[in-house]
Amino acid sequence: MISEFKNKTFKLKNINIYAAEYGEGPLVIMVHGWPESWYSWRHQIKPVANLGYKVLAIDVRGYGQSSKPHEVEKYDMLSLVGDIIGIINEENAQNAILIGHDWGAPICWTTAALHPEKIRAVIGLSVPHARRGDISNSELWRQIYKDNFFYQTYFEKEGVAEEELERDIGISLRKIYYWISAEGHDAKVRTNFDKDSELLDGLVDPKPFPDWLSNEDLGFYINEFKNSGFRGPINRYRNQDRDWENIPELSDLKIEVPSFFIGGGKDSIRKFMKGYDFYENPGKHCNDFYGKLIIDKAGHWVQQEAPSETTRGITDFLKKLEEKNK
């Protein structure tokens, strides 16, 4: 299947961004999350393109075949937004529809908030649009988890998580993918609470892995991370204080373009904070919100765990968008 996709590299300002391309028509850009790849959209690329779009599924900077700058600050949100705008400009497109999952969702939401003239519509998977808080997310996690392990505070010290995850990339990815999948949710897989734990302590390496990710799929991801390592991907987390300082306008901006949300009913992000359901009202900061699709059987990796349902949600939204513009 992936042999049908064209390989494309965008040479932007001081950065190269790789994309798998398929189809012709108005531009759709798919943006993956952590720790993934353009390949996480493999089930959605062709069905979306077959509606009459040119689809670009990118490797976010730091991943796969895209550039991998060493400096932490090269992964701040404004840089990642700049990559999306740069691709739209390189394509000579008036605008683009953005579809993002996990960290890809905030990249897409923020691009739409800051550059509504360049974005036709946005779909967020797993992470709803959120306004800038009174403190940065990183500071919030430091306060909440000051006495316990939390993966995002663990990621703050350069080199520590990288060393752990690169010892055996296959085990690392299998444990992470299972951890916040529907199967991991049902098995009550958790990281250790001990503040001195490593990320993978307490996580399960399932044998066999659930059917939604084949050995071939896992092999693709393993090869990608053997190439990229984990520093660039983890550097995204290390910029949350910087993002809070650099983009104060996110305290007020709403998403003005048409938008839609898809999430897994068993996604741990849904209950990231005790007593609060992040998926209850994902459109509260969106002014042209087309609703939400919660796929009860899916966990965090929603477009891979429930590909047909996710694809249908995306294509139904796109059809409504086209109907509205007739």
C-alpha cells in the first residue's frame, strides 16, 4: 500500500520536512503525534485523497526522514506552526485542511488559531483545542506530580528518557503503544508511582501485540526510531514553558474555521485530570464546531485502533464541508 505514495521533501527555512503524498486537489495535511510517524495515517490517506484532495502525511521535525535539529528550542510550537505554513506556501495553496493526532492536534489547532486565513478547516484527534492556562502545562504537572512519577516531568531532563527508550527501541515502542491503547486501558496498565522510576517500569510488553498493529507495522516504526532516536520527539515536551511565554494570544483566540473532534472512549487523555472529562465539550473554544465522534472501543491511537470508524468520521466531516461550500 505505502509503495503507492509519493515521497516528497519540503526544503523550508533551515529545515526539511518529509511527506508521503497521494491524490490531487485541495490540500490536506496530516500531522502525527508522539511517538509516531506519517505512517500512523496509512489507513486514512487514500480514502481522503479519493474524495478529491491532495493529502500530505508529514514526518514532524525530529522524526523519520525530516530534519532533526539538536537544540531544544527548535521544537517550540511557533517553529512547528511555521513548518505547516511553509508547506502550504511551498504548495502554492491558498489554504489547507489540517488533521492532527496527539501532539499533531495542538500543532493543527494552534496553526488554525494563529493563521485562520491559511487554514480552511481543522480536525483534532485525541487532544481537543485548549486555551492557554494561567500557568504552563509543564508547571501544572510539576505542581500536581511533585511527589510522584509523571512522564512529562520525567522528560524534562535532557538525555534521561532518550537513554532509556533507545536501549531497546522495539520494547519501548511496544510498551508505549500498549500502555494507552484500549487493551492497555482494560488491563489497567500504569506507570509506576515512584518518583525515581523510569517510564517503562511497570508497563507491559504484550505478546502477541493486539491485532491493530501488525509485526510489519511495528517493524516500520522501529526502523524509523532507529534512524531518528527519541531526542527530537521528546524535545516537543520540553518547550511547554517556552510556548506559554511566546504565544500569550492563545489566552483569547478561538478556532474560527470549521472544526471537528475525534477521540477514543478508552483514551487515558480523556481523564488526564481526576474528575474532569476532556472530551465532554471539545468544541467550547471553537466558533464553527461540527461536533465530536467518540469511538468507545478505541484508546489513544484512535486512527490505528479503529481505522474504519475514524476514516468515516473524517470523510463525513469533509463531505459536510464541501456541501456547505457549494
